[in-house]
Amino acid sequence: MALFWNFVEAYQKIGKITIHPTKSMIAIAGKTRVAYVIRLGKNFVDVVFPFNKPFTDNLCFHKIAQVPGDQQYNHHLRIQEIDDINKEVKKFMKMSLGEK
């Protein structure tokens, strides 16, 4: 759970967010839902960032998949250590909130 709360704290430093638990995931929302924690493991947190285009030039996402029939691309991130929430990840967190 420490990794999850470190992720939330990193988001809070970027902008105002709220947390919305659902049956199968935890949504992180700014003005809209900007990220989804899809799995919480003992030593990892899996997060999905939905963007309108694929950002393939990065080292943080292990999978980028277009949602069938939609212009949305889900970018999959696995956080295994606190240091995984690095400058590159924070850049995408900021982009998801629409911050410049």
C-alpha cells in the first residue's frame, strides 16, 4: 500500500485530485478521471493512463493499447519501487491532468 500512497502523494503535488474506488479499480480524477489503478499487489501497483494518442517514445510504459472503436490509448505502467515515480512518469501524470 505504501507504493499506492506514494503515487497519490506525487499526483497531489502536481494538482488537485480525488480518489474514486470502484468494484474493480481505483480511479484518480482531476476535472475528469485521469488514471486508473487496475491492480494493487504486495510489491507493485499497476496504473493505466488514458490518452488520445500513443506516446511510444518513453521508458516507463510497458504496454500501449488502443481501445477498440475509440481514439483512446491506454498506457500501462507498473510501479515496483518508489523511484519508479520518476521525472518521466511525473511528466505523464502532469499531462493527464491537463497541466502545462
